[in-house]
Amino acid sequence: MAGPVHQRDPEDAVLFAPVLGTTRRFWLGATPLLAMTLWGMYAYTLQLRYGLGVTGLNRPVAWGIYIINFVFFIGISHAGTLISAILRLCKAEWRRPITRAAEAITVLVLFFGLGSIIMDLGRPDRLFYVLQYGRLQSPLLWDVTSITTYLTGSALYLYLPLIPDLALVRDRATGWRRTLYTFLALGWRGTPGQHRRLERGIAVMAVMVIPIAVSVHTVVSWVFSMTLQPMWKSTIFGPYFVTGAIFSGIAALIISMAAVRRAYHLENYLKPVHFNSLSLLLLVMSLLWFYFTFAEHLTAYYGGELGEAMVLFAKVTGRWAPAFWAMAVLNFVIPVAILANGRTRTVAGSVVASASVVVGMWLERYLIVVPTLANPRLPYERGFYAPSWVEVSITAGAVSFFVLLYMVFTKLFPIISIWEVREGREGLVTAQERMVGYLPGPVAPVTPVTPAGRR
Amino acid sequence: MERAWRAIPLSVAAFALAFIGWMIRMLQLAWVRNDSWGFTVTVASVVIPVFLVYLWLALYVLWGIAREGRAPGGEGRP
């Protein structure tokens, strides 16, 4: 199995190349991200030293950018495991090159979701009180439980399909890389027994992870909807949050796929058809998001309850109107205009629509958290919230650190599941037979196909 | 290195057991204090089976793969 990659395995050499070597471009991209991360860490040390007084949090707006980021990051995490599991269970063949990129987003971004909660605590050491004296009557503790369950499941679901690829890289690597991959590959040799166990594990996790992912964002929504706050107490908050999460998750996945495609020259693997399929999903989610947003705001308007009306009008025509209408344009008008048209539903078009959705969904989280707290139902004074430079720096640092970690992941592990792509190529006849099985009536005999465009 | 492979399934199993232990501790606290018993039982009855599946995954899938990796012979052995 030894020997230079390009001689032995020209077909997938481009997939091994980023793992087995590092270019100057990588360091050029990583350096500003590292600098921004260090700046964010400096800002956090200030917050630790001087307390939450350095933030823009106040009475009555006690939740700000950290909680917004928490909901946003947990939403983005729905990109991976959920989409990957659904596509795996449906045996969607086009999933093969995209599942790894999606699953990696989930695991990495979940750490930032949890990190946002820690940042929101003036005394992070008090997190241990949750473990020592937790009361499961609190939706906040439901969150701790469900996110830990999701993070563990997602990490396992990322690791299992990685094992055969780790063995492939192990057989090509030298030095410390070989030691690392030998350890992580668990002695994978591709025996029938190992395959049987792996496939059983992946199948069980694919089924299990779907309800877990749905429950996580439902529980996140319950943190809000279990209160009596205006425009939070809503029975549709669970599905509304899950829809928003999948929506923003698909957008993040499209952006990351386009980035790795360009950076590592993966045009032959991440083809326009993959972007087209995900773009259509994004389009459907955009329409679904609009439906939920419309229903949520219409019921608040028609009910006319004083507390709800105050929050609603503050959003639609008041102080937060620019953010509200920007959200509507970014989440609905732009993506629908681009993605509903086949001519603009290109790779570039889907990236523009996705970037619009990511920003729009962050605004949506902002508009859920802040206007309600600023217009309390109880007879307190109305408030306002603007994040301080410390909060903005910490957020910028967190986003940079996430992108940096994702880049490091693509350097350490193949970002496209090599063994699954090969399995797909070898199983073309099986896939064709499966398609014949779906069709009614007599079907012409299956003719063996050869992988088109195979180089 | 073959001994080191065990570290991964064992860490996953240890984490799953620790979380199950924490849920049992929550149940015990709720019982002793007579406080939010219903919520605790509901959450525990969902979470404990999930972590038992993770435990199965560590012991059957990961440990099994590592054990077969240690078996002598076979192509592509590291």
C-alpha cells in the first residue's frame, strides 16, 4: 500500500492531498483567523476580570448576544447530522460527497453553542452547580441534557464513517501522521466482521440521531416558550425553531461546501448537482420559514393582547423595524428570488442565497430574544440593548475560531468520505436495480453502467 | 499501539456510564427532596436508554472493530 499517492491512486489523490500536506495558502487563511480568535480571547479575559458590567446587558434585557449566538449556533448544528442521517436513510446517492462536511459542522459548532452559554455566565465556575444540584424541572437543564446527548451522538456519528478513511490515510501517511491515524483507525482492515459492525453502528445512529436533533432545538425553543413573556409563549415555537435551524444549517453547509470545493479543487466531487439539490431544500425551507413567521406574527396581531401588541409593533414598525424587514428580505425575498429560478440556481447563486440566509437567521434570533425582553409584560420600564465592543469581539472571535477549527479539520481528515464515494461507484448497478424496484410495471432489463466522468 | 486502540471505546463507554450515573444522581436528589420527581423521571426515561445505546456502540461496534484489528494476519494490517 506504500508509495506516492499520485502514482498509486490518481483517482482520489485530490482527496488525500490536503491531509498529507499543507500549502502556504492554508497558513495565509489561518493567520487572520487565529489573530481574531486571540482578540476574542482577550475580550473574554476582560469580561472574566470585570464581570458582565463590560457587556451591554441591563435591566430588563438580561439576555443578549450570547444567548442569540447560542440559539444561532445550535441551529447551524442541524446542518450536519440531521441532513446526513435523513439522506443516508433515504439512500440518496448524491449524499456521498457531502455527509462528512455536514457532520463536521455539527460537532464543531455545538461546542460554540455550549461555549455561548458559558460566556453568558458572569461566573462560569457556577456551571458545576448544574451538575451538582440540578433540578430537572428547569428547561435550562433540559437544554444541558439534550445538547450533551446530541453532541455525544453527533461526535460518534462523525467518527464511525471516518474509520475506514482514517485507515486509508494511515496506509499513506508517514511520521506523526501515521501514528495519529493508526491510533484513530482502531486497526481497521476492512474485514467482513468490521464492516458488519460499522454498518450496524451507522444504521442505528442514523435512526437515533434524527429524533435527538429535532428534540434539541425543540428544547431550545422551550427555554423561551415555557415562560409567559409576550411573543415567546407560543405552541408553534418548537417546529418554528426546528425549521429555522434546518434552514440556517443547510445554508451554512452550502457555504462550507463551496469553500472546500474552491480551496481543495474538489470540483469533480462537489458538483453543481449537489448544490442544486441542497438549494432546492433551502428553497423549501425558506417557504416553510416564511409560513411559520407569518403564522406567528398574524396570531399575535389578531389576538391584540397588550403585551404581545407592544412587542409586535416594536418589531414591525418601531425600533426594530429595520432589523425585522432586513430579516424578511434576507430570509425570504433574496433566497426565493435566486433559488426559484433555474438559471440563477448555480453554485455562485446558491452561495449568495446561503450567505443571505445565515445573516437573516442571526437577525431572526436577535428579534426573538431582544424585543420581548425590552418590552416586558410586567410593569417595568421598557429597555434597549446594544452589544458592547467586548461582546462583539467575543462573538467575532468565536466565529473565527469555528472557521479555523473547520479548516484544521479539513487538514486532519478527508472532508469527503472516500470509502463511501468508492462504495457508490462500485454499487452503481445496485442503485440502478433499486431504482427499477421503485417503478411500476415492466421495466427494460438493467444494463450495467460505468461511472461517467471517472478519471 | 494495539493496546492504545482500546482507549477510544473505553473513553466513550466511560462517558456514557458517567452520564447515566449523573441521571441516577438527579433521580436520587429528586426523590430525597421530593422535588420535581415527575420531570426527572420523564427526562431520565428518555436519556438513559439513549446513553445505553452509546454504551452498546462503544462496546459492540468500536471495541469489536479494534478487537478484529488486533487479530493476526489479513491484508492492509498496519
